[in-house]
Amino acid sequence: MNTLRLALRQARYDNKAFWRNPAAAFFTFVFPLMFLVIFNLVFGGNEIETESGTIDTSTFYVPAIIAMSVVNTCFNAIGQTVVADRDRGLLKRWRGTPLPPAAFFAGRIVQTVVVAALLVVIVIAFGAAFYGVDVQQEKLGAMAATLAVGAATFCALGLAVTAFIPNADAAPAVVNAIILPLLFISDVFIPMEDAPSWLRDLASVFPVSHLAESMHAAFDPLSGGSGFDLKGLAVMAAWGLAGVVAAVRYFSWEPRR
């Protein structure tokens, strides 16, 4: 078999393993919806000021939760599951098989991106059904391109961060310590319109902010244009490339002692 077919077989295996853990699969899809409902219950009576004007709370939080879902699925999940597999010796066993490393990584990423895409569809459908929020039709292409680049970027960063996590017990703490502060300063959990300029500038260095901004633009009825943010795509792609380089250089198949 060529590498592509092996990668697809690996993705199918990872997908079966994911769905055979129904509790984990259930909360993977329910967790973002819980956040969406809570934010709308707490802030539902307010309006939010953006660069393009005033929008209601749901129009802000539906795209924000989409961005959070992609980050959690691609960065947090990969970072934690790969470290867990490494600690159990599964990575070492896979490395000893004829399966090419490229096929293994590609299969894991494909399966993760499929779950992320399904989550995005569920959040959009939930937002449309219960909050009347719809994506702007003319910005669908930009949203799809941003989601593709963002998913690839956070998958690469998720693999890269495994090199710096000592064991499975430390994995949740490390990945959340990295990503939670960025979610707070990147227009995901709270609007950053009134935040200090230096904090917004700091957030713009990282890919979470650009993913969230592109999602907001896709749902904001007051913003014009096609929704393509070339600068944001470039920043995310640069982080993704850095993640690939770090993963190739420092990734470990052996359990840490």
C-alpha cells in the first residue's frame, strides 16, 4: 500500500477507537454546546460592541464557540491523547511496525479534523435553530478556508507540544495552561473591544485570535467583504509550520522515564 492509503486506514482505525469510547465522544460534542448555552443565558440580554457596530450576544458567541471547538479538538485532544498513547507504550509499538510515521500522523490528523468539522456543523445548526444566527453566505468560502488552515495549524501545534509534556498526568494541565489564557484574550470567552491595546496586540501574535476574528467576521451581518483575512491566514500558517518543524525535531515515540 502507498502512504496515502495507509493514512486513510489509520484514520479509520482512530475513528473507530474514538467512537468506541461513547462517554468521551458524547462530551466532546456536548461540551461546546454547554458553553454556548451558558454564555447566552448569562449575557443574553446584552449587546456587544464590535468594530463594525453593535451585535447581539448570540451573534458573538456562536462563532466564538466554533473557534473554541476547533482549538480544543485539534490542540487539546491531540496533545493529550498522543501523550497518553506514548505513556502506554502504544507509540513505541506503532513505531516498530511497517507503518510509515507520515501515515500515522496523517491518519491521526485526518480523524481529528473530521471530528472538528462535525463539531462546527453541530454548533452552527444549534445556533441557527435556537438563536437565529446564520453564517453570511458570501463568506462561506473564507470561513471554510480559515477553518482548514486553523485545524491544520492546531493539529501541528498539538503534536509539537507533546515533546514538552513529561507524562500523561501532566498533559491536561500543560495544554490548558497554554490555551486557556489565549482563549480569554482572543475574543472567544469575552469581547476584547475595550481591552488595552497592548493586550490586543499581544493576542494578535498568536493563532487563536486570528481564527476567532475570522469566525466573527463570517457571522457578523454588519461587516462587509468576502471575509478573507490574508494576514490572519498567514499568521496561522506560520504557527502551523513552526509546529511541524518542532514536532519533526523533538517528537518522542518512547515513554518518558
